[in-house]
Amino acid sequence: MEVDEAVSLVYLLSVEYDGKARKAKLRLLDTSTQRLIEIYDWTGHKPYLLTDLSPEELVENSALISSRGFDHIEVV
């Protein structure tokens, strides 16, 4: 579903990750129509994991590294 620019006010109710689509799905409430709207993220956002493990410990986790969704390790 495309974002309708005519929507006056919406509330974000939830965000969940759709593994099949590999995108976040946003659930919104349109206050003018009291309709629930579901849209997929269009920004290219990627899921992430925050951890207190070191990069070396993460690399040793073969289930993580070989996961279809794994992209890279970044220290912040």
C-alpha cells in the first residue's frame, strides 16, 4: 500500500519484522476514518542486533554469521 498524502493524522501502533518480505511492517491508525493501515518500510532499513559481545565472539557464532539476514558487524 502506498502512503496517502491526504491522510490528516495517523498514530503509529506497532512495527514488526516480516521475515518473508524482509521488511518492517508499520501498523497505523488513521484518525479521520478510524481505519487500520499497514504499510511496509520503503526506506531500505535493515534490522540490527545490539550486544555486549565482542566482534571476535560474534564471528565464532556460526549460526549468526551464516544466517541469511546477516550483513556485517559494526562496533558502536
